[in-house]
Amino acid sequence: MGLPVVLDVALGLIFVYMALGLIASEVHEIVSTLLQWRAEHLKYSIEQLLAGGQLADRRAARKLADQLYSSPMVRDLNYEAQGVIARSARRLIHAAGRIYRLVSRTRNVFGTETSGPSYIPSEAFATTLMDTLQLEGLQKSIVEARLKRLLQERIMLPLGDTLHTLRAAVGDGALLDVELRNLEASLEKIFTDYRTGRTELTQIADRVLAELDHFADQGAQVLPESYGATQAFVRRLGYLRSQLSGGMDLAEGLVRQLQPNLKELLSLLTYPNDPRSNELAYIRKNLEGKLPLKLQESLGLLAERVSRRTDAAEDQLKMFQTEVEQWYDRGMDRASGVYRRNSKIVGILIGVAIAAIVNADTFYIANRLTVDEAVRTSVIQTVNQVSLEAMASPSEDSGALRDDLQSLGNAVQTTLSDYALPIGRSPKLLATQAVLEADWPFPIPRHWLGWVVTGVAISMGSNFWFDALRRVTSVRSSGAKPTTSTTTADRP
């Protein structure tokens, strides 16, 4: 058997594989859509990511994943077409999913919902996780609690003690009483403005400093400078200001004292029995249970990485979200590899099933193409109907590739209608297969093994065989063309 015949046989096999691969691709896509494999695998992957592979944490990870999926940002990613036809198709898909889960005895990973998104961007996941953990709300609540204690215990209480001493020395029990009440009202206004969002944390220090300076000016106007108590009062105010600043700029010092860093926030979520978190119980209740231990470790490592890069609490939250996005992307890269492997196995099963249904035995096909010149020539003529320019120069445009595949699909239909390809279950074909199998030395039936080979080849995809068709056609056209004087059409 010369090289031209070998190339023709290879071209015929590639043609058959590609034809059946087109069918297998459609079947695989339909099954994947009906059973929502992509969306289901994504949900399982997120649960696995949150649990960190620990069996003991799966329940907590599942509960947390359900919370993420119930958030508006993730729920809005599950687009569903409208209209009577679309709704009917969706009900059919959901019914198929319920039957599949009933037969396979698997749980509905979407909980009370019937479907979920097939793709979640890293930004949406990180934002939703941050919102679910309520880190910003937790941070604001801690700042409010600390600010209230600071205003009451570190400003008003020391000032009240100082004024009590001053009044006893001067002999005036109402000294600066109105001014002190005005200061207390002003500080309460500062607290209310921050709690309602009208004042930023960085503005708190300037406003507190301005109120203390105003109170000091009022005291200087009322108290005579000759009193030693007056000098002690002024020194006390200066000491109070230095204590508030913590030895640095007052604005920066207050922000550092009031705003918790990332490690403190995570510790409150990780260790809910911490006495510092007693007033934040309502935030922990929203988590509906304990965080998975592996998730706590992962978030702790990300927080440690962020803490080494900056000390600013506000910047830490932004950088932490970026780290969570990158952590999610790495996890989804691994999950994509698992999905591709699982999809490949399913593709092989679908390919073997199609090969068995149409009786596409690779060994028999190769034998027929080798010994039957008419069949071989008909296949070559069919391939030549497709634009050779498209084969010689692969298009980068996916639309053009689909058009080429569609052209080959039409050519396949023409060939199947005009020529008896060596596939199918006609009595003559089955009898020929039985003759060839008589000398088969192995216990496994020859056509079974041929179906498996065909199924594996089909699972490689029509795009793969389309590219192979281009290459083989290019090699074949570079040599001498075989004569086509005796074709099926020329025979009587």
C-alpha cells in the first residue's frame, strides 16, 4: 500500500471522525444544558474552595455558599430569557434536572432555586463575600463603639473631674457649666453625624479638636489667669489633647485608635466568643453559623499578606478584596481543569455511544477504505468540495470556522445519501464485519474495540479533526494526485 493510499485512508477516517464529532458536540452541549453541568460544577467548586477540602467543614461551606448565591449581585448573573417559548424550554430543562437528581440521588446544589449562574466574575465573588462577612459594617460598628467610649470616657469624664476640682478651688459650683453642656452636645452631634454617614472618620479628629479649642477659649475668657487652678485647667486640656493623639498628629492618631485593622476584624469573626465582640452579636448572627476552619486560615493568610504591605485600615480592606479576587481566580483555575477532565470523560462516553449506535467501527472503516477504491474515492471527492483555501490557511475568526464546519456538515449529508460509507447496521455490512471478526484472536469482540477507538477519536472534537483535515489535505496535495478515472459515478 503506497503513501497516497495511506493518506487517502487517513483522510477518510478523519472525515468520518469529524462528521460524527459534529453530532457528538451537539449532543454534549444539549446534555450539558439540560443537566446544567457548568452551573452545578461552579457551585460545587465554590463550596470546595470555601471548605478547603475538609469534610468536616462542608456543611458550613455549603451554608455560606448558599448565602453568596442568594445575594443580589450573584443572583442577577443568572440571566433567564423571557417569553412563552423560553419559559417552556426553561421548565423542560428544570424538569430534566429534577429527574436526573432523582435517578442519580444527588442533591440540588442550588437549594430552593432551580438553576444558578454558569460563571461568576472574581470581582462579584469577592464583593459578595465581603458583604456577607460584613467587614465594612463590622468595622463601622467597632468605630462607633470606640468613638462613643472616647467621647464619654476620655474627654467628657476627665473634663468633668477637672472642672469639679476647679470649681472647688474657685468656690463656684456652676463654673463653665453651660460651656460643658454645649461641648457635650457638640460631641454628641459629631457622633450622630458619623453614625448617619454625614461625617467621615478623618473629619472626626478635626471637629473634636475644634470643639476642645473652643471650650479652652471659653475657659480662658471666664477664668482669671492668676488662679493656679486655671493654669492647671489649661495644662489638663493640653495633656488631654496629647493623650488623644497618641504621640502623633491628632487626626492620624485618632484614626489609628478608632479604626480596627484587618486582623482585628477577622479575629472577631473567627473567635465569636471574644469579649470585644459582645456588642456586635447581630453581625455574627447574619453569618448563620461558624465559618469553615480552612476559610478562616485562608482569610488569615490573605490578611497577613495585606498587613505587611500597608498599615492603613481603609487601604487594607481594598487590598484585601483584591487578594480575595486573586485567591478565587486561582481556585477557579483548578476547578476549570477538573471540569475539563470530567467533560472529556463524558465526551468519550458520548462518542462511544454514538459509535455503537451507528456502528462506526474504526477497524472496519479502515479496512473498507483500504480495499474499496470506490468508497475511498467518493470520500476524497466530498472533501474536495470544501474550499481548499480555508483548509490551507486556518481562520482565526470563530464565525468563519463555524461556516467551514457547516459546509463540511452539508458535505457529510451529501456523502451519506450518495455513497454507502462503511458505517451503519445494514445486513451486508454486519455480515462483512462478522467475517472479519472470525479471525480475531482476542476475547473482546473486534467491533467493540473499534467502537471504543472511534468514541475516543470523536471526543477529541470536530475542531481538532477539521484542523487535521487541513494538514492531511495539504500533505496530500503536495504529492502526485491519484487518478480518478474509475469512480463510482463512472461505473455502469
